[in-house]
Amino acid sequence: MTPPVNAEQRVEVLSFDDLEGWSLDDHAAAFETFRNTCQDMPDPDWRAVCAYATSDPDPRSFFELFFRPVLIEDGADMLFTGYFEPELSGSRQRTGRYRYPIYAMPPEAKATDLWLSRREILDGNQLNGRGLEIAWVDDPVELFFLQIQGSGRVNLPDGDKLRVGYAGANGHPYRSIGAELVRRGTYQSHQVSADVIKNWVRRNPAAGQELLYHNPSYVFFREVSEVPSDKGPLGAMNRSVTPMRTIAVDPAFTPLGAPVWIEKDGKKPMRRLMIAQDTGSAIKGAQRADIFFGTGDKAGRAAGKLKDPGRMIVLLPIQRAYAMAPEGSL
């Protein structure tokens, strides 16, 4: 992986002594998460370190022996946010209560880079009667946020659960409705959270619907109920992600599967080795990460409040790390 070149980009190879709190982390937990997806990394240098990981080395020594920390900056400030796997109430059949469909991806949306907008999908009839409905849920606001998270569980009336994962999108850019409320002066930036947005939309049904249309991006799903209930949802590498050890990143800068040291500041600082196993439409830039918090309302509340500065440092195989270093910097 070679990050995009721009005038603001800066690359610095660090030592493990430069990582604040490195010696205090649970390297074994990060190591297990790394092994969950490293076998899917195609490049020879990654395959070599993954092969050694199968020999059950000491986790901390493994990272220190085969990797070097690399700080990649693109001129933008670091921003940490959080995401989670929501739980919704729904049914496999449409009823008076369950009226809002979770759609599978139509073939024509797969075949083009830009398809219908959110407004056109929901106000039109292009998807009606085609059997694309995976399930119906009872709350359009929760369905909107399911699309933002990209995966979720649907609690069915008979007690069973149905799981859905990301299948694709309509190609329109993601627009934050929280940022739009701030732009309008409805809230200040520090007041905005998922719960605040949901409550505003429900208190203002007509204006709330228009606010949801402000985000033209629309996400389609696939059923992944074969994923065990004790495992996390499938991330971008088509493997289960791990609460508080998985982050979503911009793969233009950070290889999927790579270990990433995060130094999150804010009210609850976090110094932890994470694994870059996921992506997100709002996760763009070298210093941008989304931390996976887990499943359900408690995880959702914690994830929805996170908006903190700090820095993230990707761990790269030694030769790759040194190849990225500016000439004369080593």
C-alpha cells in the first residue's frame, strides 16, 4: 500500500518507545484479533508475518520484532468516533407494525457507480414487489442509523434473531445529518449525538424526514445470520470484528488488517493496540478512525458520544515501514 501523495502528507517512522502506554496494553488480546484476519492479507510481507503468528509467539515480542510504528499525517486533525452493531425490532413479513424494509442490493445498483438517491429510493417504487426485502422493522429512524453502522441484528417476534451485513451502497456521498443540525444552528457541535438526533427527528416528523433526506447515501444489506451470536458483525474483511480491538480506517492510508496504535484523548483517554479490520463511508483521511464498541444499546450510547482528538500510528512490516520513510530521515 502506498498512501496517496499530497502536499500536506508527512510520514515518520517511530520507535515503540515513542508510543505512550505501549508497555501497559494487553498485547495478547490485540494479537488474537490480528490473527483473525491476517491470513486474508495478500501481500508477501504481510503473509510472512502472518505465517510466523501461527507459531504462537509472545504477542508483545511479535509486534516489536516484525513491525515498526509509522505516523502518517495528511494535514487534517485526528478524529476518533465510535460505531456499534444496533439491535432493531422486526419481522420477515410485513405487518401493520413492521412496515419499513431492509433491502438487499438490486442488480442495477451494483452495475453502476451512482444510482438513485435516498429520496428517490424511498419516495419512488423502483424496489417494490421485487422480493428484495430481507426483513421489515418498526422504526424508520433506527433503520437510518442501521445504514450508518453498516450491520445489525433484528429481533424477530418469535424470539429468533436475524443478522444483516453491508452489501453495498448507491454511490452517493455520505452527508452527516448531525453536522447539518449544527450548520442550521439547531445544536452546537458538542451537543450532537445519535440519541439527540433521533429524538429531534421523532419530535419533528416532517422536518425530520427532510433531514434524513439530507444524506443521499443509501446502504443495502445481505443476511449473515450464519455468523455465531457470540461473534461480532462482519467487517470489510468479511470476518467478525472485535469490540474495543477493531477500528474502521481509510484503506487509502492504512492497510486493512494492519495493527494500529491509538492514542485517543478526551474525557476517557485510551492507549491501545487495535486492528484495522473495517472501513466506513465517513472515515476518510490518514488520521481518522472509528472504534467498534460492540452490540446493543449500551454500546451504541458509548459509541455515539465519542468524538475525540489524539493520534494513530500504523504498525507496518519493517521493510515496508522503512520504504515509506522520507529520504535521509532514518
